[in-house]
Amino acid sequence: MKAIRQIFGGNLRQYGMSFALILLLIFFQWRTHGIMLTATNAQNILNGYSYVLILAIGMLFVIITGQIDLAPGSVAAVVGICVALSIKNWGFPWWAGVLFGLLVGIAIGAWQGAWLAFVGVPGFITTLAGQMLFRGLDQYIGKAASVPVPKEIRYIGNGYLPEWGPNTGLNNSTLLLGVLALVAIVALEIRRRARTLKAHGTAVPLWAMVARLAVMTVALGYLTYLFGSGRYGTSFPVTGVILVVLVLIYNFIATRTTIGRGVYAVGGNRAAAALTGINTKKVYFLAMANMSFLAAVAAIMYVGRSTATGPSDGVGWELDAIAAVFIGGAAVSGGVGTVIGSLIGGLVMAILNNGMYLVGVGADLSQMIRGLVLLVAVAFDLYNKTQGRPSITGTLLRGLHIRERGEATGMERPRAGVAQS
């Protein structure tokens, strides 16, 4: 058990939801007779749910601050119709329409952030009003009509990395992306070990690092094959590239920047954060503005996939994003949550939706199951934290962790002040 702990970085509880995702994939692969893990279905999942995963990133920062945003779906609807009309009727080139849509999203976010940060209206009320206001604005601007978007926008929402080069049996763009990702992972792992060794004089054994890299290589190699081996003309989706870039950027912001630390500080204890010099109003304002910006990104991707806008665009999106964040381990009271956890929580919901569709579960029963999953996940997480037990993200491996602690007695001491996930 100690060897496994060294390979996976110490606390196996943080990988609980990842293992749950893998088990869910295995279950639906069995129930669908192999359809779940095919290139076409994997591409469809990423194309069909990337916008929700992007919304979850923005919602995470809002929830960490202890607030909630009920308006992203309505904001996305307004952005979508503005992009479509600016290109079709107002003479904007497609790229200017995209920039215009992003600016509309930022402006709406600034509006909502100002009410929260400077007027003091709670985020729940601010965004509830925004949900109604911007849904009505979408209907007013669009006249409940469907407005098509040009091929460039469709490529953003439903395109794939291009075909090029010799026949390798895989899409060469996807293959190159996988190789570059592997090189980056290896370089970062080696750099992290070197820095730890230099700072503390000790680090994980070399064999543990090699084993961890081997596991990552196998996983990345399989994903590269899965997305690159589809029918000619398909590969890793453009929406997936946008998602990966945003995950990397926002994970860096959350873990390595002053504003990221400020978000967690405000969510953990607003009064204490203010006493340390953190501008709490700025944090609230930026969290809300960022949420609407990412809603604008999601809207452009969605109308591209749909090829046109519609009056029902964005309905219920905020609920899916909130569910992804809480299933991914965020605390209801704020101050806790990670970008990667929210991504995994969103993927759990995406796999659950896709799997139930493939096995023929009706929309009514599917909705009920999703609601129960969210309710049980949050309730169980809250219960375990009040009992001093591992959170939902580590429950699957709780017994394993207890055995590890028993084996480590006398050899290692748990680090003081490390909060349970």
C-alpha cells in the first residue's frame, strides 16, 4: 500500500472520483456492448458536453467565494443571438462576431458583479434577476427566431483537428497533440521532482516517478488512440482543444496566482481575508465577470454545434454546471474546490447522461437519476465532513487509506494542518 501511495502522490482519497468515473465507463461499456468507448461516441461526448464543462470552471470560482450564479444559461442565450445577428444582419466578419459576443458576456458579467460587489445584493438574488432579465432580452432581440451561423462558427463548435501527413493509422494532428502532451507531462514531472529534491533534500523514489509516468503514458496513449482512430475526417474535437486550454489556464490561476488564493481566502472566511488586505469586492466582481465570460465562450461553441440559435438555448445550463462543481468535491459553504475536480464531476454527469441514453433509459428517468446523484453526493459529502471522515471523492478508497495509515504507523507521521478533501 505504501508503494501505491508513493506512485499516486500520497493521499489516494483525492483520486476517488476519478476511479468512480472509470468504474462508470466500464459499467456502461459492458451495458452498451462496447459502444461507449468508441471513437465516435467519445468525440460526441466531448463535442456535446464541452460547453457544460467550461461553464463548470466558471461556476467553481463563484461557488468557492460562497456565492451562486443562476444566470449563465440566459447569458449564453443573449451572447448566441448577438453573435449570430452581428454576422448575419449587421455585416460583422465571423471573427468580429466572436469578439463581440465575448465582449457582451464580459459586459453582462461586469453588470452582475457590480450589483454583488459594490451594491451588496447577494449573488443568488442578483443572478436570479439576471436569469429573468437576460432570458427576456434574448427573446426580445431574437424574436424567438432561429438564426444560422456561418461555417467558421460551426467549425468551432463541431470541427476536428485537420488531417495531414502520411498515413499512420491515426489522425496525425491528434497523434501530435498526444505526443506533445506526453512530453509536457514528463518534463513537468521531472522538474517537480528536481525542485522538491533541491528544496527539501528528499523526494519520491525514482521508481515511483517512473511508475506514475508509465500509468499516465498508458492513459494518454489510449485517449490518443481513441480520439485519433475514428473515421476519416474526425479526430480530437476543436471544442476539446478549447476545453483543455481553459482547464490549464484556470488551474494555474487557482493554484499559482494571487487572485486564485484570494478567491479561496474570501470563500473560507471573508472577514479574515479582508483583514489580510485582500480586496473582497474585487474578488466577487471578477468571479461574476469571469462566469459570464465563460458562458459567452460556451454559447459560441454551442451555437456552432447547433448551426443556429434558438429560443431554448441555455435553458438549464446553470444547473448542470452547479451539479458538476458539487459532484467534483466543492463545498456548499465555499472555500473548497478544484478545477480538475469540477472537470471530473462534469465528466461523471456527461458519461451518466450518455450511457443512459445508449442503454435506452427515458428522459424522465434519466432526469430523476441525475437529481438523485447530485443530492446523494452532496449529502454524503456533508455527512462525512461532519463526522471527520473522507469526502465523497475518497469514499471508494477509504478502507485502503485506513490500512495505509496502519502500515505507516511508526514510520511516517501525518502532516499537521492538512484538511480532508
